[in-house]
Amino acid sequence: MAAEFDGLIWFALALLGLTFLQRLLHSEVQLLLMYLTRNFQWTIRLFALLFLPGVLLHELSHYLMARLLGVRTGRFSLIPRPLSDGRLRLGYVEVGATDMIRSTLIGMAPLIAGLGLIFVIAQGMHLAPLWAVLRDGNWPLFWFGLSLLPRIPNFPFWFYLTLVISSTMLPSESDRHGWLPLALLLSFLAGLILLGGGGPWLMQNILAPLSQFLRDVSLLLFFSILVHLLAYLPLALLRRLLLR
């Protein structure tokens, strides 16, 4: 039974870790920019410019998914605006009201697009052997392989692109409003299958493939976590040195 759920556990842990590090990184970058510019408006502009490729992918994926599903769309903006609760909205796309399934798919579109592009980048950087080593738990070889990554051609560009995409692909609060009803519905249907004696079929045909898929996705999320850590630590150190 545990094997059917370990993918979900790893996925949840990776998602929580990335969410935490994303907020830490964004806060650190904003503090550093504020210290350097001493101007709130310039801090917002530079921060938005720094993460523009990821924001563009985020909002464009919402728009394209909505159009693909036949949902009405409105205005599209990449102009950053501070919100009343202190958060910073880097962009938005207006999407019409729809059912919970299409709403969930539209909300998940940035995560799907972001993970897909990170997978393509990882393949271009030939990270498949590194992932295989990580799956086997061979940590010394993994860290050695990690130390060789800066030798990859155009590594700074691929690192930056991975960072800004993974740091902006997580669904916002408004993106997640249709997730709870759908999760409850799927849980209800799974309960009916189990009560009807379809437990083995559910485990073999649904949960096992889903768990394997989530394990693979978790590797992409952990890769994003690693990229965030490699960016956050020197930035945090730099800001503290400047403050001294």
C-alpha cells in the first residue's frame, strides 16, 4: 500500500519545500533591490523585469489553456502592481467563469507548462544520469556530478531560466479556488470504488501509475528546490554583508 502513495508524499513534500523557498528567495531579492535602489518603485520594476520570462509563461499558459478549453478570456497584463495585503501581483489574465474541472485545469496550467519546460531544459543539460544516481541514493556520486554542471555550455543562462520559471510556476491563491471541490469529488468516487470491492483495480490501474508519475514530477520539483537554494544562499550572504 505504501508504494501506491509514496509518489504523492514526495510530491507534497517537494511542493511545500519549493513554495517555502520561493517566498524566501522573492523576499531576499526584494530586500536586496530595495537596499541598492532605496526606491520602492524601482524595486518593483527591477524585480518584475528579473522574473519577466517566468511571469510571461505563467500568464500565457493561463490564457492558452482557457482558449483551448473554450473559456472566455479578457485583459492580459504583465505590469506589476502591489496589492492591498502587501503582496506583489506581477501579472494577470482575466478568465470567465466556468465549471470546476476546466477551472482547475486553467489554474494548473502554469505548473504544467513550467514543469514541462524545466524537463526540456534538464534534458538539454543532460541531467538524466544525475537523476538516476539520485534515485539510487548514491550521494557522493550525485554531489560530484552536481559540481560538474557549471561546465555545461551556457550554464548561467539555463540556470537563470530554470530559476525564474520554477519560481513563478506555482499556482496563486486565485488559481487554486477550484481545486478543493474537484479533490473532494475524486475522493468520493475513489471511496465508492473501494466500497464496491474495486480496491485492487484502483491500486493497480490508477494509484500505482499516478504514484510513479508523481515521483518523476517530484524530481523536477527537487531540481527546482536545488536551483532556489543555490540562488538564495549567496544572495542572503551578500545582503548581510552589505548591511554590515
